Amino acid sequence: MDVVVQNICRADRSAADDFAEYSVATVHEAQARTGLLAARIKPIYVGAHISGTAVTVSVPPADNWMIHVAVEQCQEGDVLVVAPTSPSCAGYFGELLATALMARGVRGLVIDAGCRDVAELARMGFPVWSRCVSATGTVKETLGSVNVPLVCAGQWIEPGDVIIADDDGVVVVARRKAAEVLKASKLRKEKEAVTRKRYQAGELSLDVHGMRDRLARKGLTYVDAASKD
Amino acid sequence: MDVVVQNICRADRSAADDFAEYSVATVHEAQARTGLLAARIKPIYVGAHISGTAVTVSVPPADNWMIHVAVEQCQEGDVLVVAPTSPSCAGYFGELLATALMARGVRGLVIDAGCRDVAELARMGFPVWSRCVSATGTVKETLGSVNVPLVCAGQWIEPGDVIIADDDGVVVVARRKAAEVLKASKLRKEKEAVTRKRYQAGELSLDVHGMRDRLARKGLTYVDAASKD
Amino acid sequence: MDVVVQNICRADRSAADDFAEYSVATVHEAQARTGLLAARIKPIYVGAHISGTAVTVSVPPADNWMIHVAVEQCQEGDVLVVAPTSPSCAGYFGELLATALMARGVRGLVIDAGCRDVAELARMGFPVWSRCVSATGTVKETLGSVNVPLVCAGQWIEPGDVIIADDDGVVVVARRKAAEVLKASKLRKEKEAVTRKRYQAGELSLDVHGMRDRLARKGLTYVDAASKD
Amino acid sequence: MDVVVQNICRADRSAADDFAEYSVATVHEAQARTGLLAARIKPIYVGAHISGTAVTVSVPPADNWMIHVAVEQCQEGDVLVVAPTSPSCAGYFGELLATALMARGVRGLVIDAGCRDVAELARMGFPVWSRCVSATGTVKETLGSVNVPLVCAGQWIEPGDVIIADDDGVVVVARRKAAEVLKASKLRKEKEAVTRKRYQAGELSLDVHGMRDRLARKGLTYVDAASKD
Amino acid sequence: MDVVVQNICRADRSAADDFAEYSVATVHEAQARTGLLAARIKPIYVGAHISGTAVTVSVPPADNWMIHVAVEQCQEGDVLVVAPTSPSCAGYFGELLATALMARGVRGLVIDAGCRDVAELARMGFPVWSRCVSATGTVKETLGSVNVPLVCAGQWIEPGDVIIADDDGVVVVARRKAAEVLKASKLRKEKEAVTRKRYQAGELSLDVHGMRDRLARKGLTYVDAASKD
Amino acid sequence: MDVVVQNICRADRSAADDFAEYSVATVHEAQARTGLLAARIKPIYVGAHISGTAVTVSVPPADNWMIHVAVEQCQEGDVLVVAPTSPSCAGYFGELLATALMARGVRGLVIDAGCRDVAELARMGFPVWSRCVSATGTVKETLGSVNVPLVCAGQWIEPGDVIIADDDGVVVVARRKAAEVLKASKLRKEKEAVTRKRYQAGELSLDVHGMRDRLARKGLTYVDAASKD
């Protein structure tokens, strides 16, 4: 039942790395508004923006043993993704585990549970997106699994999928769709750059995107404040 | 039913601008502890402190179409105030809309719903006070209204009212009371400056505000720790 | 019923001060995972790390009168600990009270209720750990008690106990156990330093802590991704 | 500032009474999806369904004095509506106040705060819709106002407006629109009765409401499970 | 992108039906503590206990159009499972849709969003497990999908899986594992019946399950209250 | 560290039993508004009202082993009180443990964590006040303590204290104060009976409790609706 899956197939390295140029919002839009983790997953410090390949860990409530097991399965460019089998805000993760992960080139942690040592993690520059911050310790008594597909914060994540995380939250891109979504993200970003320039020049989205007709057909009415009474 | 009210009457410009010298807590006290939006409305980055005149937008859940409509109604010195007709944490607003609003001189956004692109918004210096941060996109399908009176985060807000926002939250001052509340805020701030000096010098509020008698009458008793057992 | 206890017995000054070298997580572990306040108590700004002796205040909901009373009972090296008798998120505390406390050498505030003026408190460098940020004012009508034992955010705290607070949260150490827990914290920190070095060198916790045998006995199985289908 | 407004103008008695035949959902739809109080307001027992005219009370946090004042302003067919000026879950209301209100013919209470004695209130048949159930007592120290317009659970309510409440929640109908909304509610209910019969007979809403074309135009595709791989 | 998958493969009818004899807790244990939906999904009335085969619906926030589409895909013995693509507490479902589903033999609804008409649904005997109760209406503007795999309240659910729901919550059993989990549930229930008899006779679990040795080895100490001081 | 304290001193049996005639609200008031557990602790079914002597259990997160240990320490008239050392909503308790407790005459359970089998518990008539309902199972790996003083839902509870619980929540009375608080509860109930009669007869609390003068002195003003504009 409790397994560690080794030698998983990861998304294309170069694609996984390139996603770091795109915001979570952009990638989420680029894949038709799918893949966004629940908003309860927040960064422990502002300004981090990473992408990488998922190593997944299914953990029991308040027991971080399997995170120790997972370290060995990580390699350069990975992002650790941890989900408890039932809700827990215990502090599964702190700076010692971060030290171990940094030594292997892991880029960050996404955990639907608690994290501690946040001041030290910020100093080290190891970003974490977590459900809560709590100094509560965990035990090492019950097994779980590493590199199995799981649901983390409402999203289905498979080992090797791409994870992108920034100040807005976290999004997952399926391994097999990485190239396609990367391309769509690039297109979206380019298109937004054009829009941004027009907005900066004072143009209105009503005109840039031609919304006026449809608004009128739906029945939107313009009235003057003075004429209201 | 769905209207855009144009040419609203705004609070006196100079008064609206001057409120930025007073904290939300001060203004809230100065108008007899009224007008404070619910504490769930938080700034997306620390350190912003603005005041301005409200342009209000009533939006359907997870639909940001009317914000696009509202941009055209904004002018220099306004603050956009957005309230959904039923609770939503979708990301109604991001840096593109902020770009459009900045081009018109809008000072910030207060939204009882979600916001995204928070890292970019911080870089741009466009402050937002929101209920949540979420990259979730919205649709453009259903109408709403612009510049109608509405309830935002528990407070009744009319177009043209003054909005003050800082790290503590957001407070609204009714357009017609702006001058009076501004004056009261000024008086309160001056009074606090005197109190602050006395506190800094080591005086106690018990003495500065003469509380000892009333405390004694209410029955407060001082005992020595040593004599307790 | 409502008392102010004077001349309380405080934890040893030097021990109380030395705790500031240890994180909340370390102290919590060092005293067998006890004493941690509920995670809802968060710092109003990042980067503060204090320790000190508790002056406790039991306050009615939305009434901060007793905090004014408590100031007089504080001395250099204290931390004010405030708990309402029923839940409240009102803004009991702001920069004026902080000014009064700083004048007496108080190091910070822990409050299971609301706090305001957070921007100014950050500028002053007076750290607060609170349940909420809210500009809502409070009244001065009903008595409470100072320096009585109380429950704050789920922990029993007695006057004179040691309070340690950092970005992870707040932990309390009983006055009589201060020396013992300080020693245990020191030992733990030293032990962690050794572990950290080994992790930095790329060693795995599975080996450093000899976990492999026990994992195998519990039935953990390693499989190869390729062999799974 | 703190006033009791007497002899308010109430919605037409007969209209206010007739609303009890319509569910909250029906009335909410009948007035274009407006007027619904926040879903946090829940009935303390199941099965109550009332309508009546609002007597409003603005109360300080954890202080129920003004509810005592409001009793005198109530008459047969009223519903008491209570909103605190800042969030509170204290138990403002129990069976003694309910006894006093029943003696005056009041039909129920809507309160964006706490309520207690819920077992006894159920036995008496005095329905309450509240934010929380809590035995916490309140004080009688600070004034508030009776029969002023206020925001309760996110909705603007004026004295004399119609309140309808059932197991789904609470909706308000503006006094001047009572007749019009009552008529729309009746029409909606009749229309739903026809729809219900067709659904009971096995007809699909896709056909009853002619949705198939629009779905197809939007691009909805039907595929067979067998053909998916 | 937006599809309706027809003629899905359902779990064995007889197995799906027999699960109604086992509680959610029993089934959850019988499949190694997996499959439990988040505890936020609660029954709208007490006493319902159902099992059936899942027809899944992925819906946009505050838009219930696809539920209407899904009705046609339902047959005798199904349970409708609805998950919004981003969090929403709108009232997607009421008694009219329940009427349509009952006409097709559907046994209940599981929805990670809001539900309304709860009094009428109780009268009809159509059970719903929902995240919230809210009379808020929804629109019919945006497509979604029917009978696609999805995450509902934290669990991966595929069309045709078995859903069991009672007063404790909701659990999903994968279609292919239905027979095996049913058997394990039966065994667990039988075993519990034996345990229950022994407990009723006054035996202790410490003895029935032979826990005393392991407790002692872990270091549990028995002391007498009198000897504590 | 982990102990089971045997032969605890319980509150006077007769006093502990007599408290069941008084509501939680009454007892809370009778002991000067102290002792009320947090409102998050709710009954799993309506209508239960118990009192008894506390047997306390401190449990690790998601581990119910010590509840099994505690059963042996219970006797006729006890109420089990369980608090996790860090927050958990796992289902620590179900009908098998309830069977064991009923065999020993235990009257109910108060737990600041999760409970399951709520339908069966209602059928058995074993009342539980819990933080959540969840079918999630727990492990039996880590020790805790029985009959040690602890904080449960924000209140300090010692073994042998009196627990009173009804539909409003739970209150604790210190063992040594049981007789005194019982007497005060009786007096309060008698006084309320008199007040109730006067209210039923249509008298107002303004007159019964002589509030009019103090209201006037505070500045309450009565105005007529007609004269407001």
C-alpha cells in the first residue's frame, strides 16, 4: 500500500524551467483556467516565483516521516508537493529539511499543511507555499507514499508534473501538456504586452476589446447622475 | 435595472485628498466609530496609505465585466470600490486593469472579492485592499451596475464618498460629512500628539486621562502577589 | 473579583532574556512540544523575535480599559499578554499604548484579539502578535484583571512566565521551568547545527538518523516507476 | 447620535403577512436576486418560516442594552433585526427577551451576532436566525440606536421593510416595493408549479426551457464513453 | 473542451446498492482510510444514508447550467456529484432540479457548493450533502462538463464510482474496487459487532485489543492522584 | 511525562448531578461569566442536556489511543473531556467507544476535535459536544495523559471539575466551587422565573429593571419618524 516510486518520468526539463517566466495567473489562463490550487495555499514570504517538476508526498496527519523519505527521490529542478491524507496544520517542515532539499537542488515546497522556521526559510531563500504557519512538531510513526498521484489543495497532481508558484498561489501543469501550455502562456504574455501598452496610452478596454456593442445588447443603460431624481 | 451612472457628484477634492494624512483608525474614531469596512478586507502589500473619492461597482459573482465598464467613469483622485452581489473570491482584478486605472489617475482599489498579480501590483505601486488573493479568472457574461450605492464589506457606500485605506483596513466617509470629519480627524490627531509626548515621558494613561477614581468606584482592587496565598 | 496583582514574581531575568536566541519552534520542541499558542496568533510585521516575562491582562470583549491599568505593572523586559473573556477582534491596542509600554521597556504584546496602527507599530519597532488587525475602537466601561493566570490562545499562562515570539508564533515557558527549558533549547540548537552541516554536505536524514530499518520493518516498499504498469 | 425612532412607517400589513407563503429563494429571485442576507445567518432550529416588518437595532459589540430598548418599539407582526457595529458572537439574546417579544406579537429575530437558550427558544416556538450560538453574556453599558437604517449581514435594511426568513436564510424587501415583489413572487411560484409538474412527468429542463440550441451554439459536445480512448 | 460523456460504465449495480448498509466511517476504514470527502460537505438534514453510482458535473462558479444538462445522463441508482471549478457557495440546486432527478431515480446530490430550498428537499426526501446552504441564484451562461473525472471536496471521483453518504459525510469507492471494498466493509462490520458485544458486557478495549503491553513499553505510567503532591 | 492519574477527587456527586437542571447560560452567568468553552464546540444532536464530573484526556493530533486508556478511569456520572495537543478535526470517537463508556455510566463526551458515527450516537442517546464531525480515522501510536489539568476549547479544566452541556454549548465549574455555583444558579433561575412572568404579562424590561433613567443620563434620545425629515 505504502510505496516509494523511484525514477519517475519528469516533464521536459527545459519546459519546466521556462515556466518561471510566466505568472501563475498567466499559466492558469493559458490552460483554460484549470490547475489552480486552492487559495488557502499562500507563500510564506513575498517575492518568490519558481517552476519545477513535482515530487509528490502523501503524508498522514501530523506525521512528517515520509518527507524525510522523499528527499532522496528529489533532484535538481524539482518542487516538493506534500498533501496530508486528512487536514492538518501541524508544522511538517522547517529549515533543516529545507537545507537537505537545497543540497539536492530542490526549488521549493508546496504543502497543504503547516510549515515552521519561516524567518530562517526566508533568510535561506527557500520558498514555501503552505496552508498555515505553525511551530507544532510532527511525529515519525506512520508510513505514507512518495511519487504517487494525489490531490493537493483541490488539484490532481502526478509525479513529474510542472508546478509554478508565485505570490498569487500555485498552479499545476500536466507533464504531457507542458510544451503546449508553455507555448500558450508565451502567446498570452505577448498579447497582454500589446494590451498593456494601449491601456498605458489611455485607451479603454471597452474599445480595445470591442465590448460596447455586446454590453448594449445585454441592456446596459447609461444615465446621468443629475437626472436620477 | 443595470445602469452606469455618469457625472456623479464627488466629495470636495481637497478634503478627499487631505484625508490621506490621517490613519484609518483616526478617521474611524473621528466619526464616532462608524464607516469601517469588515476586517476581512486587507492590503495586498504593506505600506500603502491612500484617500480618494469612490467610484462604485456592483458585480455578479466571478464576473468582472463591469469593472471594465467602470474604468471609463473614473478620474484623477478616485478609488474604485467593488462589491459582488454574492460572495466570491475569484480574481476579478489584475495588473492590466490596474494599468488602465493608473492611466486615469485612480489611486487604488477596494474589493470585497479576490485580486491577482499581486507581485506586479506591488511593483507598479497600485494598492489594492481585497478579501482574498486568487489567480482564478472571471467571465464577462452578466451585467451589473456602476456608481450605484452599495454595501461593500458591511458598509453602505455611495458614489463620491471618501475612501481612506491603510495597513489597518478601509474606512468610508459620507460625501456630505467629509469636511466635518476631516476637521474632527485633525483635532483628534493633534490631541493624540500631546498624549504621545506625555506617554513618551513616562506618564501613565491612568493619570493623563484621570482614570483612577472611576476604576476604584467600579471596584478594582490592588493586591500584592506575596499576600495572595 | 477584578484584581490587579502587584509585585509578581518573574522568571529569572537572565534566562528570560537568553531565550531570544532560540526560535519558537526550538523552545516548543525543547519542552516536549508543549506551550505553543494557537496558530491564529500572528506577528503584525515580519522579522521580530523577542523573549520576556509575562504581565497578563484579562479583558472583557471590546473593552481595553484594563490594558491602561496594566501599563503601570510593567517593567523592563516584560511582554504584555492579553486575552479577552470572550472572542473579540476589536482593535484593543495601537501606537499610543505602545508608546506608553516602550517608555517602560516592554518588549512586545501578545493579544488574542485585534490590534490597530500596524504601520506605525512597525515604524516604532514595537512588535505585536495578534489574532486580527482591525481599526475598530474599544470602550472603557468594564473591569477585568491584571496579573492573574489565564488562558491565551489555548495556553495556560501565569504572570512572570517566559514568553518567546517570532515569525512562527508564540510559546510560553513556565517560570519555574525556565532554566531547564533554556538548557534543553541550547542542547537542541547545538544538535541541530551538527545535523545541518551533514545535510548541507548532502547526507540524507534517512542515514543521519538511521531511519531505513524502521521504515522497512513498517513495510515501506520501493518500486520503479517503469515497472508500475 | 444615539436615537430611538418611534412610530416608523411599516410596509403594508397584509403584504408583509402574505410573504410567508413564499420561500426566501423565491422572493430573492422575484426581486432580481437582491436582498439576500449573508449565508452566515442561519436558523437556530429547522422548520420556521416567517415574514414581518423590520424593527432595526444597531448595537455595540457584546452589549445588548438596546435590544431591551427596542422591545417597546415593537408591535404585532414585527421582526426584530439586530446588527452589531463591529463583529461579535456574544449571546445577545435568550428566552427572556423572546418572552417579552412574544408578548408583543413579534414573529422572530434576525441577528448578525450570537444567540443563546436555543433549546428553550425552540420549545417556545420563537424562531431566531443568527450568526452563532453562544452562551456568552453581554453588558448594558453603551448606547446604540433603534429604527435607524443599517447594514445587517451585508444588506441595507430600513425600519418597516419586509423580512422573510426560512431554513435557507433571510431576505429583505424594501417597504415601498413590497406589493410589487409580492406579486412577482406569486407569479414565480405559479410558474414553478407548472415546471414542477412537467419535471415530475419526466420531462427534461433542456426541453421544457429549450436550452439545447444555445448549448450547442456555445460548443457543448456529446461523446460516448466507449469512444473516449 | 466542454463535453458530456454518455453511456458511462457504472460500478456493479448490486455492489453499489449494498454499500448503503455500511456507514461512511466503515467504508472509509475498509479501504485503508482513503476516499473521504472534506468534512465541509455536510447533509442538509439528518438521517439520510444512501449509496449509488456517480454522475459527475464540473460547473463554473455561480452557474448551474450543466446540472440541467446532467439530468439527462442520470439513471436509477445514480448520485449526482457536482464540483465548481473555483470555490462558490451560490445555491446551484433546489427542489425543482430535485424533482427532475427523482423522476429519474437519482438517490441524492453531493455538491461542493451551495444548495437551497432545504426545507422542501427534506419534505421530499431528496438528500443533499453540500458545502453551504444559500438561496443565492445562479446563471446559465458558461459551459462545463458532465461525466469527466474531477476533484470534489478534495477527492478524485470518476464517473461510475460508488458514492456512500450519511450523517458523517461522504466517501467515494473506485468503480473497479467496489466488490473488494464491499467485502472488506462487511468483514469490518462483523468484527465490530463482536467488539461491541464485549464492550457492552463491560470489557475494556485495553484488554479486548491487548493494548496494555505496548502502552507500558512506550512508557505510560499510572500514578495515584493522592500521591501527586 | 505521559501519565494516567488514578483515583482522582471528583466534585460532590449530588452537586454535579443537580447542575443538569440549569442551562449552560444560567451556570455561566451564575459564576460571573466564566468557564464557557469556545462556541466551536457544538452538540452532534439537539436536545441533550447533561452534567457530570470530568475525566480529562490529553491526546496527540489524530491519535485516539489515550481515549481507550481513559475508559478504565471513568465511573458512573463522569463526562469525558478530550483535548488534542495541537488542532485536529480527525474522528477520534465513534459508537464503539461510546458503547464502552455507556457500559461504565459515562454521560457524554466533550471533545475539541472530531467525532464520527453521529447517526448511531444519536440513536444510542450518547451525547457528544465536538469541534467537528468527521469520519477520518485516527492511529494508536503516541501516548498522552489521562486526568491531568488541561485547556479544552479555551478553558482550564481539572479532573473532577463539573461539566454542564446543552444545546448552547459547554461550561466548566471548578470542583471546589460546585456547591457555591449551584446555589447561585438556583437563585438566578428563581429570579428569572419572576422576570419571565412579568414579561409574559407584557411588562417591559425598561420598567422591570428600571433602565429608563440611566438610558436618559447616557443621552438616549427618542424622536418621531415623521419629524425626522
